[in-house]
Amino acid sequence: MAADRLGSNTTLAEPARSVALRNFGSAWFMIPQGTGILAVCFWSNDYQFRGLNVIALVAWATAIVSVLIITFTYLARLTCFPRHVASQLATDSSELASLASLPVTLTAIVQMLILVLGHYEGWSTACHILWWVVFGLSLMAVILIPQAFVTTSPPGRDNLLPNSQLPLVAALTAAATGGALCQSASLSTLQQLPIIAICYLLVGIAVPLAIFLDAIFLARLLSQTKETQEKESRQEKQAVAYQTMICAGPWGQSSVAFLLLGHAVLNNGLGLSVSNVVGNDLAAKSVAYVSIFIGFLFWGQATFWWIFTLLSITHAVFGRATGKRGVSFQMAMWSLVFPWGVYTNGAIQIGKILDSTVFRVWSAILTILMAIVWLVCTALTIRGCITGSLFGLEHGWRNRRDVFSGTSDEERGGRAKHW
């Protein structure tokens, strides 16, 4: 906490490790978030080769280890620099929104546990309990973080970025995981009914908000003039382009949620469990088929944002802008992986439900491309950690620099830009 306690005229040489810890933002949670969905896609893919399940388990273990390391590091940052972290959360909407990646990561890890071990009776109970835990965390994220946007760090309409939808992704990931739990785990009908009801409620919370936030973001893009676009730096344009993929996240994940919930309602005999109008077999089948149809429609919207993002990245890399042409790595690039993963998982589930070769092949192609994106992001992240560039260490780990208490981050040398 030394840096938080300096007097107004105090000058000292701050160790590079301290600078790196202070600049360790919540965007780092996107790494295990993307790794977790990669494991799910590997495990669920219809085209399995020898060893793919092992690779999925390795990715799953990597997600668990990385989220533990990142969580403890972020807690250490919070302990050492409480005022700095509080200031960032109060003024930086990206820092606040990225906290939602933690429950998303935990939910993806639980989803993988359900797929791997959920059919065993003892593990089924554990998965059931863990789902209620991640549901509580996701509900807190989808309610408290948007409320904090309004009360502490409103970004303004013209500065609203797609990362504001991360809390919605948390709720939808919990809904999709609930559908996977009812489909894969050995739960009784009475245990499944409240889970399915809550999952539909989570979708009802998140999808309307996703529609409004998409409209605001598109309005922001459409209101830009050509002169404004040309004045933007290439790095800034690429950061926004990478984040645009987040807009595919709510639609891809809600698609998965509807598909899994519809399949669970259709095949688990829920219509025979309650002797009332809502609980009869005809009503259950109607809900199931409507859910599957809506899931297919929402996957189409996710397809739009997936293609739109790829075109935006191409324009940001090769279009007119200040700065050299080429890909500029920043933590925002990790925002590509998880939305890509849920879009891929939607294609996987559609292929299973429709028994469609086209969707099986397309989901396999998407999985391969996502794995390549993940490998590139991982390699560039490791390089950025070694050089210190991701932590704001412009001159590497061996250098120390002066810190002046009471000055801005720019005067201190700048912090790592995680968006």
C-alpha cells in the first residue's frame, strides 16, 4: 500500500513489480474465460479425433489454474493499491465491466464439469450445488454492475463500448449452463423445474438489455463522420473492432441457452410432472419447440455480429488511420475468444438437434479457427508479459521509475491499456 500512502511531495523509485501489479486490470479475466469455452467446444464437438478429449481436459485445467492465479493477483492488487483500484472502478467503465468475466469463467468451468462428470450420481449433486453458486454470482453481476454504470461511472452514450454487455453474458452463461445441467446431469424432475424456470428468467433479463445496448452501439458507429474515423489512431480502432465481437456473445449464449433448455424440456418428461395447464405435456412440447426455434433465430443474429466484427477488424488493420498498418496486440484482443466460442457452441447444438451435417462441419471449422485465435492471443500475451508491455513497463522489468504521489497515471508513465 506504499504507493497509496505517499505524501504530496514524496518522490521514490517504484519497483517494476509494483508498477506491474498496479496496472493489472480486470481484463485479464478474459483469458480463463476464453480458455473455458474453448474446452467446452473441444469436448462437445461432433468430429472427435483421438486425443481431442484430452486436449479439452488440458484446456479446462488451464482455465482453472489461470483463473486462480489471476484472482489472487487481482486481490493482491486490491490489497496493495485499494484507492487506485477504487478510483478505476469508479471512473473506468471497462474496468468495472470486466469484473463480470469472473463469474462467466467460473460458470464455464462448471459447465465443463457437468459435461465431463455430470452423469455420475455423486458428481451430479456437486454440479447441482455449484450451479446455484455461479447463478448467484451471475445474478449479482447482471444487476449490480449495470447499476454501478449508472451511479458511479456512467460512460455516456458516445463512449459506450460493447464490453458493457459482459454482465449480460454472465447471466446468459448461467442460463446455458443450467440447460446443460438438466440435459446431462442425473437430476430428478423436481430438481430440474426450478432450474429451467430460473434460466428462462435470466434470459428474460439479459436479452432485452442486449437489444438496447446493441442499438446504442450501432447508433454510435453510424453517427461517426469520415473525418473523425480518419483521425482515430489505428490502435484505438482495433481496440473497438476487437470488442465488437462481444456483441455476438449475448446472442450466441442465449441461442445455446434456448437450445439446451428446449431439448431438456422436450426429452426429460417435464410435461408429465405437474397436473395443471402450464405443466401438461402439450404445453411442455410447445415451450420446447418454441425455445429451439428462438435459439436458431438468435444464432442468426450472432452470425451477423461475428461477420461484422471480422470486417471491422479488417478495416481497422488495413483502412485509413493514423499509425502503421498491421495488427496491434492489446488485451482487448482476448474479447474475440469467448463470444467466438459461444457462437461455435450454438452451431454445435444446432447440429446435434437438427442432425445437420452442414452445422457439424461449420462448427468444426469455427472450433479450429477459434483454437488458432486462442493460440495467437496466448503467444502474444506471453510475449507481452516477458517484455512487460502489458503492464505499462515501457522499458522492461529491470528498470525502476519515479512515482510522484498525487499525479495522474499519464504523469506516472501511463498504465497498461487493457481496452
